[in-house]
Amino acid sequence: MPRQSPAKTTRRSDDSKRPVGRTSTTAGSKAASKADRRQQLTIAALRLFSQHPYDDVSVDDIASEAGAAHGLVSYYFGGKRGVYLAALAMVQRDLDSLTQPLPSDGDVTAQIKGMSRRHFEYFRAHPHLMIGMLHSGPVDPQTSQIAEANQTSGAQALVRMLNLPENDQPAALEAALRGCMGFVNALTVHWLTHDQDLSIDRVVDLVFDVVTAAAASAVGISTVETALGRPLAGR
């Protein structure tokens, strides 16, 4: 009886032994873990900087608050100032999303009051952010740029709602809107440091009256009244 040749086996290449997608999955997991650690450190820094002056918070404090190694703050952010900027940027993003006009609020008047209300509600829930973090940290071009971005966003939202010129704005309008943003910040600090002695409805009305009066002074009462669809208060 003739002897049968052993069955040939096909040797798999190393590539065939590797689980499909393993490399990309591992890389994705590492990227996600890195993002998570950055997020944890940023949130921890945000809590501390919103409760204490900048100079009173150390890298050790931030690492301890996040339950992370001391060196990770330097690794991800380059030090305390870097994580401070990341925390400040997080506040700016929160405010930018919360203080956009929502058509669901109603007419233009309701939209202006709605974005103002969300601003005050945010800081009522996180009072130390405005009092501590935004008013005790280092002032330099980068921190100023973040604060400027928030004010610009608020001013642009008002321009769109009141149907005012977005480009080549009259100098008076630009000055009026920037002044309004400063007023809102100052009013927020006063409100928070005086035990919120005014109701949120009252401070929202104050902001609305100041904003519309300032805009009317810059571009004319009729322009603002047309956008609102009604006469201004006191007319």
C-alpha cells in the first residue's frame, strides 16, 4: 500500500496571527487615557483656582486633588500656569455654550434675558469662579485673550439678536457693547459678594435695560425698538 504524503500545512504569516485592529485600538485607548488624565487634572485645577487665589495653589495641590502623580501636571501642561490656562479655557467654553441665544426662549427680548439668566445661574452654582478664579489669576496676553474671547462672543450674540451691523461697526456701538460686557462682569461680582441680595430676575432685567439703552444710544432708538418689536422701557 503506497504511503500517503503528509498533508501540507500553510504557515501563517506573523500578520495573520495579530488580532485585527489591535494596534489602532491600543493607540486609541492610550489617546483616550491621556485625554482623560488631562481632563481630570484640569477639573481639579478648576476647583482649586475657583476657591483660592492663584498664588495659594501649588502643583502638589492640583495633583493631590486629581489623585495623580505630581509630575503629570508638568508633563501635560508644563506647570501650574499651563493647567491654569486650561482651566480658564474650560470656563470660557462653558460660558460660550451657556450664554448663546436660544430661539426656544421666545422673542428677541426673551432671548437676551435668557442668555443673561444662564450667565448668572452658572456663577450662582459656581460662585468662586467669578470671585476667585477670574479675578485673582495672573494677567498676561494669554489669560487676557481667553477673557476677551468670552466678551467678544457675548457682544457678537447681542449684535445678531438686535440686527446690528456685524462688520465695520460704528465706534460708538463697539464701545457700548464692550462697556456692557464689563458691566455684566462687575454686576456678577457685586451680586455674588452681597449674598445675592437681588433676585436673579432683577439682575437679568438690569442687564437687559443697560444693554438695550447702550445699543440705542449708539445706533438710534428706532433701530433697537425695531429689533425688539416693541418700545424701550420708559418711552
